[in-house]
Amino acid sequence: MAAYYAEPITLEEIAGADCLSPNHFLRSYKQLFGHSPHHYLTELRLQEAQRLLLRTDTSITDICLNVGFYSPSSFSGLFAKRFGASPSRFRQKK
């Protein structure tokens, strides 16, 4: 999942890579890691967005799309919830 975090990836594709059914994979993953694969992918994407906001001048919309989010408003809300500031405010604080 980490190698393809920015791509649109489905539970079926992830489970298939492990030769498991989606339901079995999801149950096993949650039991092993304590959260869903979706949560893991979202966290990877947010971490990369944070890194790009701190180290580049790339637009927030481009960062959103480059890390695998497809809705700038959804990205902004998730980012603010995770880091305590919207992407634009986070960048201003750096």
C-alpha cells in the first residue's frame, strides 16, 4: 500500500495482492494493526501532504491531487482535523 498510496487503490486490489478475499483481508488487517487499510492510506497521504507543504511551493490543490486525494475540500478538512490547521494556515506557520 505504501508504494501506491497516491494511486486510486481498492480493497479488492490490496487483498488480491495478498491472495485473500477483501473481507478476510480487512478483518485480519484491523486485528493486526488496530485500524483499517483506508485509515493507513489516509495517514500516509496526509503525512506526504504535510511534507510537501513544508518543503515546496507547490499549490495546495496540486498537493491534494498528487498525494491521492480527489476533493480539495475533503483534503482540507482531513488535514485540519489531523494537524490542527488548514493546509494554507499550516504552510503560513512554517
